[in-house]
Amino acid sequence: MNAETIARELRGRRSGAGWVAKCLAHADGNPSLSITERDGKLLVKCHAGCSQADVVTALKARGLWPEREQTTPSAAPVIVATYDYRDEAGELLYQVVRYAPKNFKQRRPDGAGGWIWNLHGVRRVLYRLREVLEAPIVFIVEGEKDVETLRDWGFVATTNAGGAEAPWLPQFTATLGGHECILVPDNDRPGWKRAETIARALLGHAARIIVFNDLPPNIKDISDWFAAGHSECELIAILEGVNAV
């Protein structure tokens, strides 16, 4: 059972990175239920005000909610995504590997069809470098998944490998020279600190700097923001009202 299966059973429609459908917990004249998946978990939200518990109960009554799977602490990690970091010519330099349970590792090609699980001596670049170089406006987020979310909504976005604690290198600033940069930090202290560091580094280099600090307290990042039912038009409207640096 996944988001697409539930949405199709409810005759829902695709919306960005998720789905919208009529909520079973109330008499829904207009589709108000958003259905998405994040980190292997189903997320549902009724924008008409039904509680998540009521929505899940209604879905269970229709057989549209997965039974909880039994797992063991010793279950082996599974690769759920890989993110390629490529140079200007499109050649693979290294990968970030995402696992479930949630964990990340980095690796580089060994030249013989295998991998070396470190980045020693490898040139570091921004994620989706070729798209970044061609775009006048670039979003900067904390993780590759958020980059892919923004790409799904039609934006160009980037990040650097390693999360909030990874250093922001001078070559990243040079790459973004002359671009309009929109920073969207994760909604926590490390995320805000990272955004401040990057904004300071970009001063005098970027054509324009905007920091998007409008995530509600219960929203962790831009992927969660879209999953909660927000749209690209809403994001653009908010950004148009933000004072740039």
C-alpha cells in the first residue's frame, strides 16, 4: 500500500510530489486530502480540518491503510536512493547514498566498475552542477531530497554533500557568482546556522540573496512544506514579498 494506490482508490489526482483526493473523514465536496510519502512513510493531511487520527481511521475502514510491519533491530540497511555529483561535462565524481533506516554514506568510482567509500582527493562540486550553471535563479537547500522536490515543482536547486555540518567551500561560492540565490534552510538551529554561513559567503558574489524563513513550526523542510499542500505559486508569491540582501 502506497500513496499512489490510496489516491487512485479515492479517484484522486497528482499534485506536485504527492496526490490530492477527497477526504473520507468528512463530506468532502472539494478534494482536501493530501497524500504523500517521505522516508518510506505515508503522510496524510486533511486541509479542511480533520485530525490525522480520524483520516487514518477512515482509510483503515476502507482497507486503504497499511498494517504495521514487524521489523527487527538487526534488519540490514537498504539503499533507497543515490544522488550523483557530476562535473560540468556530466562525468560522475561521487555519490551520496541514502539508506533506510535513515543514514547516508559517500562513495566515488574506483575506475573498475566498483566503489571507494570515501571522497579523499575528489573535487567537490554542488549537486546538479550543470543545471545550476545555466540557471539565473538557484534555490539552496540542505539535502539532495529537497533539491529533487524543488525540481519536481519546476525550480533549479542545489546543495552540497554532507548535510548541515558540511563546510561551505569557496568553489561553491564561485559557482554561484552572479546568480540570484534563494536559501531555504531546514527548520532547526543547525539549518538556520548553515543558511547564515552560506549567505555571508555569498555576499558580494551572488547577484541577489533571499533567505526563506517562512516554514511553520511543525514543518521541517521544503519537502514537508509541499507535502502539506502548499504550491509553487504560493512559494513564488511569498518570495516576491521578501526583502533581498
